[in-house]
Amino acid sequence: MLEIWIIIIGVIFLFLVIRKFAISAGDAGEHAVARKLRWLPKNEYFVINDLLIEKNNGNTTQIDHVVVSPYGIFVIETKNIYGYIHGSDRSTLWRSCWRNRDIVFDNPVLQNESHIKALSEKLQKYNAQFISIIAFSPNAELQVSVNDTYVIYWGQVRKLIRKHKERRITLEEAQSIYNYLLSLNIKDKQIRKMHATHAQNNKRDYEQRKITAIENGRCPRCGGRLIKRHGTHGAFYGCSNYPSCKYTHPAE
């Protein structure tokens, strides 16, 4: 009988370990930031994690975290990416360099701008200010050039939010916005699954188009020629159609 209980306990322990690993491997950033946001004063800061809403054009957009407060609406995109992170405001792709490997990924600043646009369309009647935050893993080394968006680490998110002290809306308006966004949040599992599949397919197609264009020396945004230039942060490739197209790509 004792052996059976030992086996049962062992199976349960193994299940919990596997489950914990799956969460940490897939959604570590979102869980880490969500834990930090729990410590915000609940009487002033209203937190929504994993918000999925329908945009005005009928498509859906998924936002990692939204914090509604009288001091602004904080829109947070989390990134669990290691290595040296290179990128700028307008570059279509950012790059991570880690152990002699280069990984390109969508510009999170532009990603978050699209999230804020979707939210602002829904909240037009409120005079709310949106604050964009990109939160990276502490294992990343940030070497980015960004002006109007905060690019920080997971552990800095709560402190940054608390630094904003100027009231933009009333507490009642903040509560109203929070309740309204909760009402918009899509919980249907089938719709969420469709969104994830659609996003993954778009990402795969998008990345392939970008890689093909760059390999051919063409701007993936407008088709112009990529010209090697030198700036304050080192060499990069810029579009020949600048300033109408401000696409840049890090040089090797």
C-alpha cells in the first residue's frame, strides 16, 4: 500500500514540475510581470492581464497587460528574449544576439502602438493618456534607441508606473474604463485559439517576406534599396527612400 502511495505522489509531483516548466518556458514574461503588477495599490490601479479585444475592423488584438489608473493607461508588452537587443523606434525588425546566434523579431514598439490604437478607438469618449511600456527579461542587454516608449526590464515595471503622479482622469473614470475593457475582453476559448493560430501564421509569413527582402537587399517595408550607413550606434542599413520610408536594419 505504501508503494502505491509513493507512486501516486511521484506522478503528481512530476505533473506539477512539467506544468511549471511549460508555463515558465512559454509565458514566463507575462507571469513575471503579472506578479509585479499585483503589488500595485488596488484602490487606484486596475490591472487586466491577457486582454483580447475585437478591433473596429473586425480583427482581434491581444495585449499582455493593461493597467488603468487616474495617472494614465499603461499598456505593457512583455518579451522573454535573451541576449543583446538591438533596435530603434521605426525599424520593422529588432535583433537579439546571443551565443553567436542572431534572432530577428517584430519591433515591439510598433506592436504596442497597434495595441494602443485599438484601445484608443474603444475609449474615444475618455480623455485618457496612454503610456507604452516594453518589458524585457533581465537576461537581455538592452542596446536600443527609443524616444516615446519605455523599454525596461520586468522588475522595473511597477516602479515606473508608480513614478507617474499627474492625474489625467478621475478615479471614477478609471474604474469605468476598467469595467468597460473587462466587458470587451473575449473569453471564448475557440476565438482565442483562432486568434493564436492566425497570429502565428501571420508571423511566419511576415518573417519569411522580411528575410527574403533583406537577403535581396530590398527594404521589406516599401521595396527600396538597402544602403549601408553609419550612425551614433554603429553601422546599419537604411532604406534608399528615406525620409519617406524610415526602415532600418542592423548591419552584421
